Amino acid sequence: MLIKYVGHSCFKIRDNETGYSIVLDPFKHGSVDGYGQIVDSASEVLCSHEHDDHHGVEHINIEHMDESPFEVTWIDTFHDPEKGALRGPNRIHIITSKRTGEKMVHYGDVGEKLDDLLTEENLALLKDADVAMVPVGGVYTYNKDEALELIERTSPKLVLPMHYRSETLNFDFPHIDSIEKFLEASQKKGLKAFIAKMFFIDTDEYKLDCDILALMPQNMKPGIIQKKED
């Protein structure tokens, strides 16, 4: 399975054998500073909620295919700890490859209290994912500490963080926390956490020796490049 990080909370996954693909949470043009317009295609689009930075379905050209190689289920949750009173609902998608059995969880803009989210029934769906896309920036979603507790309690094999700002990537979303702070907190917990120099991974080809991998956003505006390290 090929997983591409488009940016913000948007990922594209593709089954290597059939070419069937799913785009998750595409953002509308202009809704997230630092990103260019999404121009992409997919067999299917899934959105966690209807806010502009997660619901740019009009930017995805649908390529119809006969049968999906993925099984998709979901958990309806909330965008905030007040059961949606502040920001409304959120949907967590659980995508399982029928071919390989790999399980991927995309948490959307989850902000529900962890104890409310992690019921016995929900844990059965969320635990032991091969890949988990987890928001880490806080304010609108879980912050770094809540994200790390979620990771600890659900035990995914690999975490791809999302919904953050990045000083290293010269990408700024000032209201939320940086990926660097999340990675630093992760390493203090004893997790192997890195910023990648690529915007995709192929789980059929590579077995990564890390717990957390921050992929490069693929859809940054022209001229936004990675800063050189001192």
C-alpha cells in the first residue's frame, strides 16, 4: 500500500496491485495557509467532517473502479471535548486492505475526551493499527500530550502525525503547535520519531524502524522549501 501525505490532514492511499485509491480529508483551496490547491484523482474520497480544511471533495477527480480492495468502517466521534458543542462531529475512518490485512486509522479532527472515545467497543476497532494518522497540533484537535496518550493506549505500529505547523518545513499555521514539539515529546517517551525527506511511504516495500514518521507535505506552495539545518 502506498501512502502519500498531501498535507494538513489529507492523505492518499493506493493499493499497489489494483491501483484503487482513497483520498482522505482533502482541503479546499485557500483554506490552509502554506498549501497550494489540490489537483488529484482517486477512486473514492472520505472526509471526517465538513469544515473547509477537510472537505475539499470538488478538487478530487473520481476515477471509477469496479471493486474496492479496502474494507472501510468508521467511528462517529466529536471534534471537541464538549461532545460537539464547540466544533461539531468528527468521523474516524478505519481502512483495512483485503489483500494484505493491513489496517490504517485516520483520526480526522478528533477532540473528544479520550476516556469517552476509547470505549471497549471502539478500542477493538482502533487498537494495533499498522498505520495511524493522528492530529497532534492541539487547539482544534488533540495536543501533543493527548496524541501521545492515544498512541500509548491504541498501540499502532507506525504513526503519521498530521494537523500541525512546522518550523523545519517553513510551513506556518500559527494557531496550532509545531511538529517539532510533538517529536521532541515523543522522543522523551522513548519513541523513535523522525522527520522524513519524502512525502510518501510504500508499506509493501519498506519496513520502517521507527514509531513515528512525519512525512513531508507534498502540496506545499511553490517556494516553500525545507530549511537547511545549522
